[in-house]
Amino acid sequence: MSLKEVLAEKIAAHRPRTTRLIKEFGDVKISDVTIAQCIGGMRGVKCLTTDISYLDPNEGIRFRGYTIPETLEKLPKVPGCEMPYVEGHVYLCLTGEIPTEEDVKELAAEFKKREHVPQYVIDILRAMPRDTHPMTMFSAAIVAMQRESVFAQQYKAGISKMDYWESTLEDCLNLLAKLPQIGAYIYRMKYRGDTIIPPDPELDFGGQFAHMMGIDSPYDEVSRLYFILHSDHESGNVSAHAGHLIASALSDMYYAISGLVNGLAGPLHGLANEEVLRWIQGVMEKMGGKTPTEEEMKDFVWTTLKSGQVVPGFGHAVLRKTDPRYMEQRNFCLKHLPDDPIFQYVDSLFKVVPPILVEQGKAKNPWPNVDAQSGVIQWYYGVQEYAFYTVLFGIGRAIGVSANIVWDRALGYAIERPKSVTTAMLEGFAGIKE
Ligand code: HAX
């Protein structure tokens, strides 16, 4: 069966579950909201639904029920490689099923058909000042392609709500297929003297990205690992929520994914991977090439905290343990680059930062998150322009969010419209209103 046929079956089976929950159990309470949550970024308020991934605070992410090690183990592998096809992970996110080799080949062939990046996108990127942030370029390239949206065209033609997901799936595949090329193009144009490497029609999603970046193996493996690890972290984080929110107005995939990228570009979210490397470079400069002792490292961390800044790469809004995405990348470093000096810095921070954050007593989670480790690997393989790191995150995150949007359309999720209150109303609730 094709991906679309599998999805059609799954959607038909799932729709009655959603309808029943709303019709028969719509009044059942699952969450209360406190004043702290209302002012404090809605932290922990349960008010979104997704089946693509679930983030347990003490365990970490599961994609469609599978932990990261299970996902990496079960998905079909690229021949001769340790890492799975990213295309297989797209299949898993969309359908909830581990694909067969045949399923992956079919989906990879679909991606191939759709991977050509229109010339006008290249022209737009080239017209932007070269010092534009890569995330701005990435977002602009995606939104520029909005004219390609099959959903937007079919919506105008007047299709039924029940069919929205089909054209949304088209948009999902059309857009995802192009992202590795767009990302690599931005990199080579901006940081490699405009020497663009043409795509290779034989390569898979991760392999194509590494090839167009101009970086040899095992960078293809790094890319596959990276895109899968960053694909989804349930629905409430800024990037996933931004994508879902925008799409809830029936704005198409291009608008939604470009919006996701804009949210990811914040230093408290995806840009933290850039910030980690910037922070470490600052320490290295101050040390004049010497490796800091543990005591010196502690001083750097305290200086950052005392100047009112956050330590990038540490803390999390949901997790209450070391991020398994961090651990997976750490294991990769231990295997491939144990003696790398920047890895040594990151490893030293792993020891030094959590007790300091505990002593400071503010952060609810003192442990490292995904962004503490990801830049090191990039740096080691030659991608030392750290402003680019969040683009890699964005390519991965688009996988989970676009899968969510296909399901949002399939299950007819409503336009988002939470209710706001005024400060005076909160004072009223608190019983302190003058
Ligand atoms: N360094 C210093 N202070 C920190 C901190 C850190 N790494 N993490 C949390 N805190 C502080 C918060 O700033 C907050 O201080 P105020 O009370 O003064 O506002 C306090 O501890 C309580 O915060 P929290 O409840 O533990 O954390 P939040 O849910 O509010 O925020 C963040 C979660 C990830 C934004 C936060 O931990 C942070 O800023 N971390 C550093 C930036 C970072 O690494 N971001 C990437 C997170 C992972 C991700 O989304 N990747 O894309």
C-alpha cells in the first residue's frame, strides 16, 4: 500500500475516536489553569493533542511510542550505514508504523520526484544581503514557495473539509523534500564562497544534505541522526506550537513551516545551539587557548549567571532529567570525537553546570538539553559557522510539525483561540482587587 493509502486507512479509523471524545466527553476536565500559568507562558497546561510524539518529563521523548534508541534501531537503515533513512522516520511520524524497506524506498522515490528547488527561491536567497541570518534566509525561502501550495489551490477550488489532509500531505512531502537542498544552498552561498554543489539524484535525504554541504562521510550519518533527533518534541514547544497555531487558521504548510522556523530562531529555543558555541568560544578566547580547570569553568558559569544571562543548553520547560537527545549525541561524540577540545569543554560543563544551577535555586531542571551537545559535532566536521546550526534543527523539526499538520487537517482540529483576561481580572480571581 502507498503511504497515502496507509494514511487514509489510519485516518478513517481515528476520526470516530476524536468525534466521540468531543461529542460524548467534551466536558471532562483534564487541566486547571493557575494565575502563575496564565502569566508564565502556560507552562504545563494540558490543552493540545498530538499522537506523533509524547514527552515524559522523566523519560524524554518517544516518537509514536518509540524511545530514541528504539527508533534508531527499528527504522530501516541506509545500506552500509548505521543510521536509518530520514524518509523512514517521516513515514513513522505520519503513520505510526515502522516502515518496511519497500515502504521507505517508495517514499524516498516520492521525495526524489519533489526535491527540485524552484529558481525563484534561489534568486530570492541571492538577493538577500549576505550577512542576513541563515534562519531568516531559511524562513524566507520557505514562505516564498507558498505559491506552490496544493492545499491553497484546492481550497480556493472548494474542496470538502474531509479532503483537506490529502492536499496538505502533498504540501508536506513537496516541502520536506526540498529542505536539505535549501539548507545546504544557504550554507555554501553564505560561508563557502558561493561554491554550490549540485544535488546527486542517487542520494537519500541525509546523504543529499551532506553531499551538498560538501562534507564527507560520516557527516551523512550525523545529518540523519540530527534530523531524526530534532524532528518532534510534542506540540507545546514554541516551534511546534507556532506551526500548529498558524495552520489552525487553514494557512497552508508553507506559511506554517516558515512560522515554525521563526519561532525556532529564538535563543531560548532552537538558537540555543548557536548560543552554546558562542559561549564556549568566549570562554576559549578568555583562556587564550588553555583548557580551563574545573574551578575556572565554574567561575565562567557563575559570571554568566550573575550578569543576568542564562547558561545556554541547560534547563527545559518539561524535561526533569538529562535530555536523551543530548545523551544520544554525547554517545556519538564519545565514539567518534572523544578527544575533541570542544567536546571536552561540553563534557566539563556537563559536570560543572547542574550543581551550580541547583545551588542558584532557580532552574527547575538543571540538566543539559539537546542544544548543549549538537554544535560540537557540527564544529568537528567543519561546520564552524554556528549561526547555521539552527537551520539544521529547522530541517529536522519540519518533519514532526508537518506530520502534525497533516493530522490536524485529517481530524478537523479547530482554529486556535484561547481566551485572555486582564490583570485586574486576575487580581479579582486572587481576591486582592481594590
Ligand atoms: N541558566 C540560567 N537560568 C535558568 C536556566 C539556565 N540554563 N534555565 C532556567 N533558568 C531560570 C529561568 O530563566 C527562570 O528564571 P526567572 O525566574 O528569573 O525568570 C527560572 O530559572 C525558572 O525557569 P524554569 O521554570 O526552570 O524554566 P522555563 O520553563 O521558564 O524555561 C528554558 C525553559 C529552556 C527557556 C530555560 O531553561 C532556559 O532559558 N535555558 C537556557 C536556554 C536553552 O538552552 N534553551 C533551549 C531549550 C531546549 C529547546 O527548546 N531547544 O530548542
